Amino acid sequence: MMVIETVAPSEIGQVCAAYAKRGFRLQTMVGTDERRLSGAYVVRYLFVDDVAHETVECRATIPADKPSYSSATPHVPAADWYEREVFDLLGLRPVGHPRLEPLVLHGERLGEYYPLRKDFDIAAELPPVVRRVAPAALPDGYFEVPVGPIHAGVIEPGHFRFTMRGEVVEALRADLFYTHRGLEKRAEGMPLADGLRIAEQACGVCSVSHALSYAQAVEALVNIAPPPAAGWIRVVLAELERLYNHVGDVGNICAGIGFSVGAMHGARLKEELQQLNDNVVGHRFLRGAVAVGGVAQGLGAAKRDQVRSALERLTPDFSALADVILSHGIVCDRLRDTGRLTPQAAARLGVVGPALRASGVSRDVRRDAPYAAYGALSIAVPTYPQGDVMARLEQRIAEFFGSVALIQEALWRLDSAPKPQPADLCAPLPSAAPFAYGVGVSESPRGENVHFVMANEHGAVERLRIRSASYANWPAVTSAAVDNLIADFPLINKSFELCYACCDR
Amino acid sequence: MIELQILSLLILAPLVHGWIKRCKAYLQGRTGPSVLQPYRDLRKLWRKETVWSSSATAISRIGPQLAAGLVVSAAAMLPVADRSGGWLAGSSVFAFLSTLALVRFATVLVGLDSGSAFAGMAAGRDLLFSLLIEPTVFLALLAVSLPGAAFTFTGMIALQQATGASHLAMTVLVLCTLVIVAVTETGRLPVDNPDTHLELTMVHEGMLLELTGRQLAAVSWSAQVRQLLWFTLIADVCLPFDVGHNPGALALGFGLLLWAAKCFLLATLVAAVETGAAKLRIFAVARLLSFALTLAVVAVLADALF
């Protein structure tokens, strides 16, 4: 049930503050250029109450000749990035925003170049952005450590600037968006069904979740529901994605402290799970498996057996690996109390996914707003209260076993259903009403992925806004690193294991 | 024949490094690079162009060569398979450890000179560890030389060969101490991770991040020699069998083979320790090193009391 509240641009900040005060959390915020329809821009803040299962859309129509609105960030800190991004890409100024630095662009704003405005041609050249780094004025005993954007390992680019006092991090600033590919702009004008190909490539390792969020947004937009068999297959796909991610993350945390036994076995198990993905779906990252309206391919009895036997083999292995990791003295010493994220900070920053649950907050989209066939399953949501690296590791280990159980249940349901015909796998896509929009939410291995899709008058994509879990969680990494040893930062970073590409889009 | 022994040590150092890498790979279920890879890496670096950090001064240019020269001098002080005289500085422990300290000094200067924040942090950590480890080394070696009062390696070897069996407890304690010292000094887990790409966590590698070409080759090679020197020191002090006095050609050859076997054995042990360990928190390294210091103190006491 979505409540829509339309307010004046000068009041939207206050209205958002009121919802935040009532216990709603900001799920996403989207700016759209609707000048063709109404001669104005629109900003939409989506607030949800996870307990009462309520969703509220606060909307302000912003006249094209005065593109500004009152910022919600002073009252809703989680709105910080969204509002800066809307200013960078659409040129709508959030009045009263405390730190209106460029987010997507580094260094300087380009003036009248706003790529997400409809009159901006995607092929147009942008002027070069000059990045000026002034030496920071620091008190005695403090120094700065700049890291990246190019890193020594094969990882994505991001610039981190640590303010240090001895070995201790006093402040950290992360400049991301080096992998901004303009996916949202590119999707505009594509047929709704094809936009999925863009959406699922937002992220390398959360393809299924992004595809699901997009497909669900479109399904909500045209008001269809995927067939039941497709729902069960979607569950299997989403959980297979969680398995290989969580196993890989557990191994990566070990690599962050040079614990090679854990790192190598984590890498091996992840590889075996990805080979299973390849055998079952034809893609190691499970791409191309989800379709708008259902799934692109079935999951025959032979493939179901393949999944089952692989899980029977790998689950005891992972269990043994978890025991080795959790009983290692040095490993436990390094992980405990490191990179602590308090539940209060997590709530303030709008953190999602395992990172939130490892700070003791029980929230999981699969249980709270079920999609696919999750509504028919009982979802256990383990939580760990400590909020440190150890808790995030244990969280992933616990969720691994939960996912295995869900896959087994879903496979069993598919076993007992009659063999599906092609029509049982994917519902036909009716034409969309002009400027109708839908929101799709799914729980990726990193947390909630939210896609906002609006159709245009030809039934194609008018606006796509991808809010990945990484986008929501990056501010938490910089917050959790403060007061830790700088040598622990790689470990803290890996315990969140956020993606740069789906944050930057 | 001392030249032959020094030369064998200098030439064999990269092989020992490659051996550790290979053992670690095997223990981790990987194939790993060939044991000859360190030689290939050195050859590659030697042929490469040198790029300088914009803040580099003459220190960056001469520091690496200085470090390489100093490890050669240190190698000339440590007996390999001959405990007779003729070693540089009379194989004095003070001279040897001071030379290694100078190598560290040169490396730290090179790191600081690059102006990189990583190198500066790494240099700070390296100096912290050296501060904690140096008294331990002296104490451990003092325990060995206390009964005979000869603070030279040749003297210690002779003493250990003559009376080592009756000082077994002390020898074992010194061995444990020196293994911890060697792990720290060679930048290995659980103190430093030689295989990491995470600059923020580096100690030894961090100081070399801005070096390229021949300078990097020189520092890498001197680190490999330094590693083999520590293994040799442990072999000399704790396992001194068959280090002959003025050996003939055949005995010397046999002695060299046995020395190499002892060093590869220690290298294998280090690889096993590294595989089972994770990296300690930087400030928890002090705990490990004070444990080593305690072992050394007990070794001295074991000497004095029994």
C-alpha cells in the first residue's frame, strides 16, 4: 500500500523529517525530469515502515525556472548522497544541505551540464573535470594518507583519504563514482523488457538481485504477477547468488589478515559454486536467467539434482572451514571489536543487508516485503548484536546455511509441481500506461536493491533509478573505520564487501 | 675458501626465497611459481627502466646499492661451513648485527625519501619492531656465548660443538627465540605479510613501493640475502654440526651441502608457520616479541644456573 503525499518544494524537507521522526526510513529518492509531461521536475522520497508494512511517497513538483527544493538531509542524514546526486545529474538544488559537494563528479561541478535532463544528448561530450587537491590544514601530529583510485589488487577504483594520528584513523573520506557508466541514462528509451539487460549489469556479483528488482518494478508498473513456478526458480537463483557471494566474502575477510587457509578454501568453494551456476544457468554470475514477467529458463529435474548434490557436498566443507576460522586465535583477535558499527549509526545512515543485521537490527526484505516465492517460505533472519567485523563474518556464515535450506525447500516445491510449460515460466508483458512507474525491491547478498522504473508514452523506459545496497552502505564504511588502526581498514572494508560499480552505475 | 662460502650464500638467497613461496603454495593447495622465479624477477627488474618519485633525492639512488653492499659485508662476517678465522671483523656479533641495523637504516631512509605516506608508515612500523627485537637478539646470542665468553660466531660454533649437548635446554630456548626473531626480521607472518597487495598493512614491502628497476632489484635481493643470513645464523648457533675448522675441499663441499639442507629445513618451517598463521594486530606484535625476550632471558638463566 503506497500513500502519496504531494507537497511544495519548499516544504519537502520538513515533511520528510516528520516521517523520519515517525519511524519511517528512507528507502530511495529519485529525481525525474518530467518537463515533457508537466513542465516541471519531480523529486520523490520513498519512506517505508518495516513493522507496519507501510510505504509513503513524498513528492514535490519543482518548477523548471526555479530548480530548487528544501533539503531533507539535516533531518534525514541518509538522504545526503541522493540529494547531492540529483543536484549533480539533474541540477535540482537542495537548499539547506549541509555538505553540498559534488558526489558523482569529483572536484568541480560543470555548470549547465546535467546529464539526466531530457534535453541532454547521451552522445554529447562533457568538458574535462579538473580535480584539484589542496593539502589539508592539519594540526601537529596528524597526517593524510591518500589511497587509490587505482589499487594494487584487482579491485574497482575508489579514492580514499585517511586523516591519521599515528596508526589510528581520525577521519576517512571516500570518493567513489570512478566507474560511473551512465547506465540510467542509457536505459532511457529502451523497451521495458530490454532494460533488464542494463539493470542486471549494474553489478557483477548481484546480477540476479538487480534483475529481480528491475523485473519487479516493471511488473508492478504494468500490474502483472510472475507465474508460481517462476517465483520458485527466482528463489533458487537469488539464493545461489547469495551462496557464492557469502562464501567468497568469508574467504576475502581471511585474505584481509593474511590467513591463507581461510582465503584459499573460500576461493575454492566460491569457484565450485560459480561452476555450479554455470552448469545450471549457463553463466557463472547467473546473468540472463531472470526475465521481466518470470524467468528466462526452467530448472529441470536433472539440474535440480545437480544443485542438490553440489550443496550436499559443499555444505559440510563450508561448515568445516567456518570452524577453522572461528577457532583461530589470531583471526578472532583481529576480527573482534574491529570496525564497529552501532545500531544507532546504522539506522542514521540507512544501512541495509547483512551489515545492518550484524549490528543487531532484524530486517530482511525477503521476510518483511516478500517477493518471488519468499512469501510461502518461513525466512529465519539471524542477527548478531556486536556490529564488528566478527559479527559481519558470523552473519554471513549463518545466512549461508539459511540459504541452503531455502534452496532445498524451493527445489522440493519444484519437484512436486507438474513440469512447467514455457507459458508457466514467463507472463506476457502488457503495454504500460504513459508515465506510470513502479518500484522493485529485493534482498541481494549485500542488502536491499531498489529499482525505480518509469515508462514513457511509448511504453519504453522513461527513467530508471538503481539504488544498490552498496550505495546505501558506503557511508557506513567510512563511519566504521574511524578510531580503528589504519592497517585494519582493508579488513573493515572487506567485511562490508561493497561494490563500486553498482554504487556508481 | 671463505669467498666460495660467501658466494654460495649470495647466490642461493633467491632460491631459498623461491622455495618458501613454493612450499606455501603447496600447503595452500596451489601449484605456485617455480623456485627459480625470484631469479627471473631480479633479472626482469635489472633490465627495466627506473622511474623516480617526484620527491626522491640522492638517497633513493644510493640507498639501495648501499643496502646491497652492506648485506654483502654482513655475509662476510657469518661463517657458513668453516669456523676457522679469516671472516670479516673476526665474525664479531656486534659487527654483524650493527651491519644489519645499517641495512635497515638504509632501507628506512629510502622509504622515507620517496615521500609516500605508505612508505612513511611502513618505516615507522619497521623501526618499532627493530626496537623491540634488537635486545632479544643480543640476549639470545649472549646466552650461547656466556660459558665461553667469546662474542664471535666462530667462537660460538666451537663452543656449541664442544659443549652444546650439555646445554640442550638453553639451545632449544635460543632456537625458539631466534625463529621468532627471524620471522620478524624477514617480514613474515604473523608479523608482516610478504604476499599482500594491501599497502595500508605493509611493513617491509611498504618501504619499497616507490622503487623501480635496479633499485628495487637491489633492495629485494638484499632482503633475500638478509633472510638467508638469519637462517644461517640459526644454523650456526643452534645446529652447528659439521661446521669444520679449516676443512679440506671435500669436507667444505659436504659442509656447504649440510648448511644448505639446514637452511631449506628452516625455510620449510617458516612456510608452515606462515600458512597456519594470520597477521597479528600491529600492537599485538609487541606481545609476541616480549615473549621472545622472555625466552632469551630464560636461556641466559638456564646457562647461569645449570
